[in-house]
Amino acid sequence: QVQLVESGGGLVQPGGSLRLSCAASGSIFSINSMGWYRQAPGKQRELVAIIRRSGSTYYANSAKGRFTISRDNANNGMYLQMNSLKPEDTAVYYCWGTTVQYDYWGQGTQVTVSS
């Protein structure tokens, strides 16, 4: 089994930065890709960024140029550096990981961008 736990959310002013962390435990060797999704009030959950075991990345258009996804050398941690935050970035951010058989989700961490 894989467990994912997000942290790092909070309240930040527009233009500010946050770094979200996702700690993976359990059978982390089975994780093929990891990423971040978010769900804002009144909106569907949307993909923000993906990082594969190879280190290759994908970003949603909304994240390009502002957000950076990364992982540590042991692939047991995954991060989302968010810069130049906007009110429309306000959402619950979810850590996601996928294996051959299952998708795994963290519990979510709230990011609120407001003045």
C-alpha cells in the first residue's frame, strides 16, 4: 500500500509563495508517477503538475511559469513550489500517485490566496 500525506498549505497574499510537500510511505517503489491536483470552490478537480520516476514533468497551462514540481533523490518526497500566487489558485491541493494497479490520493491541503 501507498500512503500520501500533504503539508505546506496555508494563507498567503497574492504574489506570495508556498511550497507544498507530499510525503510518500509504504510501497513507494511501485509508484510510477506522482503529481498535484487541485479543486477550487465550485470547480472540478484539475491536474496541476505531474512528475514521473524518470524526473520528466508536465504542467497544466495554469501552472506553467509559476509552479515547479520536484522530488527528492529517494523518490519518497514530492514538492510543489508555487510562486506568484493568485487568488484563483485558491483550492484544496491533493497529492496523487499512481501504480500499475491503483491511484493513491492524499487528504488534501488548503491553499488560500487572499489579501
